[in-house]
Amino acid sequence: MTGPRVRFAPSPTGHLHVGGARTALFNYLFARHEGGEFLLRIEDTDRERSTPEMTAAILEAMQWLGLEVDEEPVFQAQGLERHTRDVDQLLKTHAAYRCFCTADELKQRREAAKVRGEPYRYDWRCRELPRADADRRAEAGEPYSIRFAVPMEGEVAWDDLVHGPTRFANENLDDFIIRRSDGTPVYNLAVVSDDIAMRISHVLRGDDHISNTPKQILLYRALGHEPPEFAHLPMILGADGKRLSKRHGAASVDAHRDVGILPEAMVNFLALLGWSPGDDREVMDLPELIEAFDVARILKKSAVFDPRKLEWLNGQHISRMDADRLVEAVEEALTASGDISSKHLAVKRDRLIDVIHTVKERARTLDELVAQARPFFATEITYDEKAVGKHWKDREATANRLAALADRFSAVGSFEPEALEEALRGLADELEVSAAKLIHPLRVALMGVAVSPGIFDVVSRMGRERTLERIARAREYLAAESDLLD
């Protein structure tokens, strides 16, 4: 093995959530930075909740993020025979034993411990059964589970790549079940068996798994294998300091994609949840992250999910991106909303790219980008009430100034920003008003809102014909409103 082999192992019981995506990304960055291999294992042993649809959704989300795996995905359910063989081996070597305690008996002992004010742990009664008695009861058809026999003394220790030296005393570890009475393997056994079969060298996963690690290390050694190296990643919290969940908003990768977050921004944001490049950089693309990623720079403390930071990063990636890479998404949204036909837009594709270049600096999401591009192509626009109330207060004066602007724009030779600015400012001087008295009402007339890119860039890209049409419609609106007021 020339580099590390790592894996991401989601359960297909739901969409890929932010925490899982961050785990997948850190594994991917580590593998790529170290020249290793990034693998995927679908842990589908929960047959009731695992669905092909969720598996497909997870694969699609990973593809959207750009996290390409190096081998075909492994499905945990297909390893059942191997899991059984490993359990049998542990039984044969006396590293595990049959437990005939029923669920009701265990419940009663658990409740009794609670009454005594003591923590519950298995009392070893089946561990002390002579092997011949256990074999006889099993052969007679008595139901049993299989427990791992945790050493009674000593400790399990490892040097965690994030937390450093970590240890658990064996006396605090229960004899945990590795196979249920129905013959199905338990998580810890299946994971260890699979990781051995996949030759996994490093396991990067969330802090919530750290209590499983001593159990898994014991299983590795009992099966005759050295355990991989472990790195436990800090938890992701909401702004309230509690573990991130649906109550904090969009928790899945799909949900963020659907509200206009770019994959580049999502990857960038996830990478900074619990890791730092060690300098002042915040806006980074995937190749930059791969080059900079160092496990030693993963933080120990929990990371806080800040939606505003995600939107800011998304805006940064939109502004850095070439307009021709954004045009397809904007084109699809404009045609879907009925603002313009796909045939008509295809003719104006170069113009759309130009418009995107103009507006992308101000957009934080693809939805915002579409909203800012829409007025340049929509047949009709609506006026924002606040913008109208602020900049079209004096309706008659506004209508007259817009009419004068229309005359000036009709006569201007070049419809380039410089010539348009010269024409507007010249008119403002003639009317003895500030340029703002013309600029703000004009922006509302053209865009329907009070905020836009530079007004002269807007007018130039909107073109003479549409600019004059929008001004005429604004004057009609102002006249109608004046009549209603009268």
C-alpha cells in the first residue's frame, strides 16, 4: 500500500446530511493529499429503513460535491457470510461466548441497577457457563446472542490523530453483543469485519463514534489484525450550541443545493467546519483544499454551522466563477418560470452571459443570481413596494424626470455606460437636481427594486428598446396611481 486507504460509510436511511458530507470530505481530502485511496461503503444492514432510493440520493450528492471514489461501492449487507465466519472464529478462540439471557431478564437487571443507583453492566453470568453447557443448550435450540469477552484487566489505548493519546479502562467496557439472537451481526462487528476486508488503514469519523473505538480495537486484535489509525472529528453544532439537526434549518446536502448553493461553496464551507488551513485563507476550491489539507490541523473543539457564512462563501464562489459556467443554471430557471422561452433565450445567450457577469458580484445564491438577471429578460416586472415608496414618492415629478430621461436616452448615440452616464448627469444639471434624483427612480423603473449593479451597466445591457419600454411602463404606472389618489 503506497498511501492510506480510507472509507466513508453512510447508512442509506436518509439523505446525505451535513455531518456525513463533512466526514466524507475529510476522508477524501486526506486520501488525495496523501496519495491514497478513497472508498465508499453503504451500510445497508438495516433492511427496514435502507432503500435503493436513499442509496442513489447519497451517491448523487457525493457526485455533486465532486467526491469521486476510487473503487466500486461496497454494500455491507453483502458481507453477511464473512461477518458470520468472523463471529464463529471469535467463538472458537474463546474471545466471545453465547449469551442465553432473554430481553426480559436483561430489562429486569437493568431496572434493578437503576433502583440501586448503580450503572448497569452485564453481570457475566453466561460468560461463566462451561463451554459444554453452552454448546448443549445451543444444540437444543435455545435462543442466544453472542457477546465479546472484554478482558477483565488492562486498558485499550490509541494515539488519536485529532485528540492525541486516548484510553479506556477495560473495567468500564461491557461485554458487548456482536451477533443478535436472530443471527444478524451488530454494528461494531460488521464495521471491523468490513474494514479488514477493505484493507482500511485510517478511519476518520465523528466524535460520536469514539465510544465504539475501544470495542472495535479489541475486535481487530481478537481477529488477528492490527487496528487502523483513528481520527475523531469534532461535532457540528447549531448556533444554539446543540448538535446540528433539522431544527437548525436545511440539514441535508440536497436541501442546500435546492436553494442555490454551489457545490464549490458547500465543499469550501464543510472543510472549514473543524479544520483550518493555518493561514488567513477562507475562499478555497477543491484543488486548493487538497493541497492544504493536514490532519494535524483538524480542531478538537466542536464547529458551529453558520448559514450566513455559507451564503457569504457561496457569493464569493459565484463572483469568482466565469459567467459561462453559471449560464446553464440561470437559463434553466428563467425558462422554467416562463419569463422567456428557451428558444428566445438561446438567441440571446451571449447577452445572458454578459448580464450574469454584471450581476454575479451581488448574488449570494443561484436564486439571487436568477432574480437579479430576470429583469433583463422578463416581459413584465413588478415594483417593490418599499422601493416605490422611497424613490417614487413625488409621482408627478418622477414621471416628468423619467420622460426627460427617455428623450435623452433616445437621442444618445452610443448606448455604452460612459455615454449613458454623461447623458444622465448632463440632464440632472439642466434640471438642477442631483443625479440621484434620476438614478434611483430609473433603477426602480428598469429593475423593479431599489438595489442593482451600477445603473449605467444595467441600462447598457438592457438595451435602448427595453430601457425605453420600461420607462414608458413606469410612467403609465405613476399616472394611474396619481389618478387613483385624485
